Amino acid sequence: MTTLNAGSHGDHDHHEVPYLVGKGGVWATIVDWATTVDHKKLGVMYLTAILALFAIGGVAALMVRTELLDPIRTGPGGPDDVHGWMFNVGQLDEATGERKYTAATANNTYNRLFTMHGAIMVFMVIVPGIPASLGNFFLPLMLGAKDVAFPRLNLLSWYVYVTGSIFGVLAIALNGVDTGWTFYTPYSTTTDVGHWRVVYMILAAFILGFSSILTGLNFVVTVHKLRAPGMGWFDMPLFVWGIYATAVIQVLATPVIGITLLLLVFERVFRVGIFDPSLGGDPVLYQHFFWFYSHPVVYVMILPGMGVISDVIAVHSRKPIFGYRAIAFASLGIAGVAFIVWGHHMFASMSEVGSVVFSALTFLVAIPTAVKIFNWIATLYKGSIALTTPMLYALVFLFLFAIGGLTGLPLATLASDLHLHDSYFVVAHFHYVMFGGTIIALLAGLHHWWPKMFGKEYSVLWANIGCLLVFVGFNVTFFTQFFMGTQGMPRRYASYPDEFQLYHQISTYGSYVLGAGFFLHLLVFIHSLVAGERAKENPWGALTLEWEATSPPSEHNFAHQPMLKHGPYDFDLAVPPYWKASDWPLPDKAEVERVRLSH
Amino acid sequence: MNIMQVNNTLVLADNDAVASWPLHDWWYLGKGGASYSHWSDWAFMGILYLSIAWFVVLMGLMFYFVVKYRRVEGKPAPVSAAHNSKLEVAWTVIPTLMLVVMFIVGFKGYAEMMVPRTDGMEIDVVAQKWSWTFNYRDGNSSTENLPANELSSQSVPIYYVPESTAVRLKMISKDVMHSFWVPDFRTKIDVMPNRYTTYWFDTAKVPSDAKKLRFPPIEVRGEEPKPNVFAALDGVPYVDHWVFCAEYCGDFHSEMVAVIRVLPKDKYDWWAANASSALPLDQQGQKLYLNNCATCHSIKEGQKLTGPSWYDLYGAKNHALEDGVVDVDDNYIRESILNPGKRYAKGYKGVVMTSFAGSLDERKINAIIAYMKTLSKHATKEGESGKPADKPAESK
């Protein structure tokens, strides 16, 4: 049971300088970060960009929800008898030079806002999300490596991400697009004629796809080739398994959306008839192409999150994850089945036989997902559970993701999906899994690894209050939407019949609480960076290799190549790095042997 | 049972009479209006109860463990096994069996929803941005609209269907993807521009204590209010079902709404026989305006919406265009309906209007022209602006 005392070498060795320390003046630091191939700096830059774009997409969502409090509608007095209010960009009247504000422009603004929300969140936040930030930072550290397999490729990935995001922001700055993030044809090929912003948004997604592919490729090779001596596949932390399964999907699935988006641009610009029936094309073909990627991509979104949760639960219960191999194989299984269920997004437009086949296959993917949830809860059994902020978020994850997963069942079931498809029920379902799943897991991971990343502590009290606000706000916002959906409220509606108004109002007020929770987290993070206490090297007593590095890690991560001496969750066998044996009571060795041998 | 292939959908020939069934009513699902609707509701409720049970068990265990196994500083976690083959197999196999049952229930309900009855009636439905048009096979279309304040927006067409009848809708879109959703029936189907899709439902008997129809007098500009030609339907019970568009299609996606109104059989038959002859041409035109044009064209003075206002438009001389002027006569109106991109009114350059070629036939165009005359001071009693109708519209 070796613990690596990296800190004892002293600061005279420049390799021990934390990666965050600047190398000279302001300009030198900027150049250093702009040209770095250090996975940690790239991870921090990704994290900053992702959180900033999350804030922008979140503001768009708050605007959407605010408009739905009391949408524009005309009353019995005719077109001038307008009720409600909303954000309305209006339309320039070329003849008079005045701006017209009508129901059409109000709805159009709404449509652009919800498209902006979806496009930013999916393409720029959640898909890169955990892999680009926490994955980049911790994959090499967890494997005991100095960096990823292709550090310069990693830098390229970052700049491709920046370029794609700039295209997206450009499209939004030009007043945005109103196609929905799904770009269904023929609407997306025929709307907004004479403007280029739809093309820019499509190209943004196309470019961002390459960032995803290159990162995925990098991670696959890293996991195969850069593990520390002694680390077999089943000695890796489960976060690595999550990242690995994600990377495989990214490499295989993303090219399909790339081609699809390119074809979409050709159709718009050159009027090639692939998807538009007026040119001889088939709109449902587009849906098949689109969802062939966009279904696997939701597993790209959730698998890293599940990896985070596995590690957080294990560490904060000081217990090996129950069913390690089951979770590892379930991750790969989910990645595999992800590719054969895309049709469940199209039950209302696909052939009957196709729908039946896809419904059956979709149930298949529910099984490894459910097994993981059982494993996590079983890990808590006979654990030593500390209700730290990461653990609170992991419990919130279990709660919200369970609801998200269970509400997927009526959507996989054909008889009920024909009612619920394209309703608020679906909106609630995917927010529970993407937001209540991935984003909550990101928060869990951030609070878990923050001391390691930045060497600073954060205010536990205010972080926990933030967690409470997020949890309450989230449920009020989105649980209400299940009821709206079953009662007939369609999605992407700028206004609605009166009977839905109370639900919308409850949902909107919930979203304000949710926003407040995130704002509080932002303040906690900023305060931590500016005025936080110095963090301990291994505050949680974790056993995986990243905790052997200093907090924050030095430029090359480790002073010496770490050698693996124990499994990632052997809390009953090993004293964690930076902990004294006297502070880490171990159970009776014979007892440990007996229990391990009996299974 | 005979199974035939019609338009690539399987059609069951079944001679059972349509029974009346009680309208299901879950407070969070709403009334279930078709015979197959209960499949959706039972599937949903079954899964819901199962989910609640699983959720309570899982969260219960989670909270219980978190409390019972709270960390005690200085004490290690008790030693326990890190896997248990029997348990893991059990919790894989048992949920799998439950999912198989769910799939089967879903499949059976789906078959009921997708395979239409062969008896009953068929209606052709056209979807376009942003309206639903039902073209009855006997030539009728909607003769009534929801007043604007019911949806708090544009007028919503009401389409009558008889009770206790199987109805098949053969649907096509004129432009982009739409989706026909009747929440009360619990099904939807996408409506596409390149091929027909079929949506079917069977209506229940109208309960005698249902709401009753009212037919108020009709306003015509410049004249006394006229008594309603549908006074024969006054006091008749009915049941309404919302139709929503469920595939995003642009600015007025949320207002692309219709109502299916179920009437007692004899009253429906009266309406079908009398509908088209009942209304004078300009009132037919007003209905067509409400269902097809009102979203973009106002009838109020000077109100510019997506398209120009029709107030005082008919018969206007030297009406301003982007390129030149035109006298607004029958020919110009017909051209604007069938080939709207040919000329643009001033201030509307490049604004795309979907052509109504194919959905508004010559009779309907004339009805709209008749209605436009009632909105304009330039129209004389005979309706002509002084120019022979068969001379093409000129731009000067």
C-alpha cells in the first residue's frame, strides 16, 4: 500500500509547480494557455466555455418560460385586442423604416429563443460537457499518465470547438434561427430564405462534431495505451469506463450527423433534392439520418455522468462499487444498443413494422440502465456515507435520473407514445435525464474534484443551499410538465389554450428558483477561486490515482510514474494517498479475505 | 377477418356495430374519446403504477441506507460483498420480464390505433401553414368557427362528424411536416408533403347532457344582422375534441388548431345535406377567410400583418405594388391566391405566401371574392368595379 508523497519533494523542482501558476507576465500567460497541450489547462478552458454557454442557454430558457406565463394572444376584440406579453424582437418594415410588433413576430421571436436554447445546450454544452471538461482533466491522471495519447490533437479539438461555437454564436447574433435544434425538413430547408444564419447554425453543429470525434479518438487510444503499470481494464476507475464507452460512440456516430448536416446545407444552398419532396426528396429520410446520430448522442451525454456518479458514490461511502464488472459491461452494452433504437423518436412518422421493431429494441436499452441504478443503491448498503456536497448531488442524481428513466417507459411503449410524442411529457422526460442526469452529475463531479483541480475549498454551506434550490426548482419546473403533456399540451408552442395556464405558471416560477440555485453556485465557485481556503491533497480519502497528484496537479501530473498497488475502490485494504494510517482505520484483514473469497 | 391493403395501411374489415363506451376521465389525462383510447390510458397507468412502486422501493432504500449507514469518524465501513450473482441475475431478469409485458401491451394498443375500420366515412384532410382543412367527400367543409377568444387567438375551424361512426382521415401536407394530434383520442400521426397518411377514430354517442349548440345572428358590414341559416341545429348536444398540430412548423404552429365536433347522427345528416347550399356565397367566403387567410390578412383598416389588409381592397384603383400599380379586380385577386409570388404589394417585397392552388377551387375563390366585396367601399351593389372580369389585370 504505497502512497505517493509528491509534496515532499519541495518546490525547488520546477516540475512540481502547479499547472495554474503563470509563467511570466500577463501576455506570456495568455500565450501559454492559448498554445498549451496540457490536458488540464484544456479541461479548464473547456469547463469555462461550457459553463458560460450553459448560462447563455439557460437565460434563453428563462425567457422562454417567462413568455409562457402569459403568452401573446388576441382577444375577442380582434387583432388589436392583444393580451399577454413577451420578448418580441419585431420585424423591420422596409417601407416605413419602423419596427412591426405583431403576433407573428412575437411567435417568431419565441421560436428563435427555444431553438437557441436547444442548439446551445445540446451541441455546445451537454455533448462536450463532462468528457471535454472533467474527462480531459482527469482521464490521464486516473490512468497515471502525463497527458492524453495525442496532446496536440487535443489542442486542435479545443480550437475546433471554439470555431464551431463561434459559428453558433454568429447565427444567434444575426437574430438566430427558428428551425428547432432538430432542423426537421422541409421546414429547415425552406425557412428564412435569403438569410445565411440557418446555414451558420448547421455549420456550427457540423464543426462541433469534429471536436467530438477527435476527442473521442484521443480518449480511446489513451485508455488502451496509457494505463499505468499494473492497471488492467478492471482496475480502472468507473469514470474511465464511462468516458471510454462515450468515446467509442463519439467516434462511430458523429460522422453520420456530419454528413447529414452537410446534405442539409447542400439542399438549402444548391437545392439538391434529398429531403424536400418538392425537389423529389423524402423528409422522413432526414429524420432517420438525424436520429441515427442523435439517439447515440444522448448516451454520449449520460455515460460520463454515470461514470462520475459511480466514483462519487464509491468514494463518499468509502465502499467498492457494487457490481463493478456489471457497471463496466453495462456501459459498453448501453453504447452498443444505443445504435439500434433511433426509430423511437419517429413512431408517428415511421412505418408500422419499423415502429414495432424499434419499440422492442428500445426496451432493451432500459435494462443495463436499470441495473446500474440498482448497483449504485446497493453500494450504499453497509457503507460509511458522508453527506458531502458531491454525495448530495449524487443522491439528487439517483432521484432525478430514476424519474427520467422511468418516464421513458411510456415513451417506448407504442400505445402510449402516440399520445405523448411531441408533447410536454417528452420535454419533461428529456430534461429529467439530460439536466437531472448529466448536469447534476457534472455538478457532483465539479464539487468532488474541485479541490484537486484548483487547490481551493468552497463554502460547503452555500453549495448545499445551492443544491437544495436546484433540486426543488428543478422538480417544480419539470414535474409539472408531465401533467401538461398527458393532458394534451404540445411542445414548441408559443401560446396555448387557457386550461394549461396554471401549469405553465407553476413551471415558470420553478425555473426561477432553479436559476437562483445555479447563480448561487456561480458565486460559490468564484468565491472559492478568489478567496477559498487552501484545499487538502485528498480531502475525501479517495484511492484512485488522480488523488496522488498535488492539489492542483503539477504540469506533468506526477513526479514519478505511479505504480498501481491496489484497486480503485479497495477502501478496506489500502490507506489513501496523503492520509496517515492512524487516521484511516482498516477492518480486520481476515474478515476482508473471508468476505471477498465467499463471493 | 379480412385484411386488405389500402394506401399501404392495413385495413380490417369487421362488421361489428360501433358500441357506445363511457368516455374515460382521468384528471390528468382528460376524456378518452375513441374506442382504442383506453389502450393508451391503461398502458400509461399500468406503467405509472409500476414506476411508482419501483421508485418508492428504490428511493426508500436509498434514504434508509443513507441514514442507517451514516459515517462515524474513526470507524471503517462494515465489510460486505462487492457483488452477488443471484441478486444481480434476479434484478436483471425480473425487470426484463416486466418490460416484455409493457412491449406487448404497447404493440396491441398500437395495432388497434393504426388499423382502421373499413366502414364509416372518409374525409380528406389538408394541412398547411397554418391551418387544417377537412374536405368532406360530399363537397362540404367547415361552416363554423370557434370565436377568437376560446383559443385566445385566431379563429379555429370546427369540423362536424357524426356520433357512433368510424371516421378515416386521409391526410396530406401542402408544405412542411405537420402532425395531427387529438389528445382526446390519444393518438397522433405525422402529416407529410410527399405521401398520404391515415388517421382513424370512432366517435362515441353524444351524451344528452352535453353542451348545446348556439347559432347567433351573423354580422355583415353595412347591413342588418342576418338570422343564422343553421338555426335548425340550435340546441343540439355536441362533444368537442381539440386538434393540435404536433410537429413544429413555424410562426403559428401553436395556433394551427381545429375542433372535431361530434353531433347526433340525424343532425349531422341534416348538416351534410344542407351545408353548402345553406350559406350565401359571401358568408361561405367569410368562413374560408377565417380558415385560410385570417392568420395573415386583417380586415381592419390599415392593419398590416404578414400580408396586406383586405379593408377597402376590392375594387381599389391604382393600388400600390412594389413594381407599379394595379386595379384590384377579380383577376388580380385570383392571381394573388393561385400565384402569390408573381407580384408583391408595396411594403411586402419577398414575403412568402403559400399558394392555394389545389386547395381552393374556383367556387371557393369566387366565395372569397364575394366576401372581399363586402369589406370594401369600392364595390358596388352588383360587385363589379366597372371593369369586365375577363380582361387580365394590368399593372401600369
